Amino acid sequence: MRTILLYRQDVCRTEFTAQVLSCEEYKGRYAVELDQTCFYPEGGGQPADRGVLDGQAVLHVKEDAERVLHLVEKPVEAGKTVEGKIDWDFRFCQMQHHTGEHIVSGIAHRLFGADNVGFHMGEELVTIDLTVELTAEQVREVEYLANAVVQKNIPVEESFPDADALKALDYRSKKELEGQVRIITVPSADCCACCGTHVVTTGQVGMIKLLQPQKYKGGVRITVLCGQRALADYNAKDQSVMDISHQLSAPPAGVAQAVRQQAAQLEELKLKLAETQDKLFGYMVEGLAPEGTICLFEEGLAPNDLRRLAAMMGERRNGISAVFCSAEDGSHRYAVCCHGTDLRPLCKAWNQALNGRGGGDKALVQGSVRADRKAIEDYFAAL
């Protein structure tokens, strides 16, 4: 590497001066190479550092062979001495999450033989992909032990073992490595080949929270939040619980039970409403002509209600029984029933005539049309 990597010497350093080795046009911007830098280039699943160089924002930092290139909007003269400053809040957040990922992955590997085969550090969260489909209880165990490592405030160790020492070392790596290998060790938690930035001691990681374990390619994808991000997530969810607690007049610890009770009450009310609605539908059908084509317009019916009313009409009368209900977007939802007639070709025809879509079986079809009430009534009157 032609550029001296100052973040390897002191990961907490935020400001530096450097000499510009070269400045080249690059995809509408300028790629500046320095003799030394504090900026971490994107790599190893970790995004590049942010900050300022020679008074302008650094848009991206990337490795190119033996060079570290800083992308900026305006050219910088080769040979010039420039000042750089990284965004420390962003860097420290990356350090926390990268170290937290090491701890979590190392513990998951030790306990369950799970290998980390995917690692992504995004703007808001970090995800890791493990080869073993861990249960929710196992994820909670990993989280508990990871936070225990944080609380011990263990030094995070960096080493560059020679080839013989590396062969004898039990370390994690997602690919075969050549040349000098950098090993990051968190005693009692992890030993891994890594090029990223990490905190000095595990206590700096802050709280580790594991979220949303999801099945993924035969294993599991876990979201990891550390430090301030974990605290922000807790605060947001705590506020949600307090809002629900207030709405339901239930203590925060009892909101889950209160929601379950309210859901049960709602289901009971839905059943009673359906029974009452069926009685009303029955009275409506009794007043209809027993034969011929009928087209009703009823407001406020859900799709299932439309279907139930049309089906009841079809069972108690002969001929085409159609029910329409206007929707907020200006269309009309429909359900049409007729026993003894295959409705599918008719449905295709009125969908074409009335700018609609839908379908179903021989006796009952559902869908929607983009036509006004008169056009619909005229069409069905012609049937």
C-alpha cells in the first residue's frame, strides 16, 4: 500500500495533514491519492469513512490496487499539502458495530457451529447471515453472552501473525487469504481475519441488541444494533408501548395481554356483525324478483360482504345476481353469482366493456370495473 494508513496506527485519530500524490478525473468527480490518510476505504462489509479533505466533502473512499482514493467534487493540485478530518460520530458508530458483529458471530460459531457468510453495515443497521437456523431462544442466548463480553470491557487485540503462526491459529475467515493477514481477537469471544476498524475495548461497543431473526438460505439473518442505535431503537419501542398503554388504559407490562383481549373482543363483534348482516341480506333477497338479471348497488360493503350477498342471492333466485359497491378510487367492486350458467365468459366480456378485471369459478366471480353506475346498470339491463 503506497498510502500510510493512519487509522491502523491510531483508530481514534480524526485529523491529519498529507501530501497529494495524484489527482485524477473519475466518473465526473476527482480521485485524490494521499501519502497518508485517516479515512477508511470501503471494504470488508464496512462503508467508507465520511469527512472533509482540503475544505470539501469526501464523497467516497475506495481502494484501487495499492492506492487509497478519496473522491471529491473539485480537483486538488498534486504536491499540495492538505488537511483532512473524518466524521468521528460516523466512524465510531462503524467501530462499535463492526466489533459487535465480531462478538456476536464468534459466540454463535462457538455455541452452535454457525458460520458468518454475509455481513452488511448499512446507514441504519447491520445484518449478519449465519449458516445455522437459530431459534429465537438461541438468538437470545447469543445476545446475553455478547453483552456479558461488552460489560467485561476486554481489550480488542490486533496482530499480524507470520505464515507458520497463522496455520496454527483457529480463526474465522470467509475466504482463503494470501500475504500478510490481520487478525482481530476479542478474548473469550472471537478470533477473525479482518481489515476493518474496531473499538479499543469491548465496553465502547455499548449495548448489543439482536433484532428480527429471519430464515435465510437455510440459515438465519440477524439484525445487530449497538450503542446509540440500540438505545434509539429501545426508546422508539418504549414510546410505542407507552402510547398503546395509554390508549388501552393498561399498565405497560400488560399491553400484550390487553391487545390479545381486545383482539378477541373484536373477533366476537365481527361474528355478531356477520350474523346480523346475514339476516339483513336475507330480508333484502326476499324482496327481490325470483328470476331474471338483478344489479344491486350497496355502499360500505367489504369484498367478503359483497361475495356473501351475491352468493345468497344466487342460492335463492334464478338468473344473474350482481352486487356492486363504490370504492375510494372511483371504481366499483363487484360480486356476481348465477347457478346453472358459466359466468366466466360473461365476466370476461363485461370486464372488457366496463374497463374492469376479475374472475372466479362458473357460479361466482369477483372483481372491479372503472365505470359509472349508469354504464354498469345499462350493461346488466342488456343482459
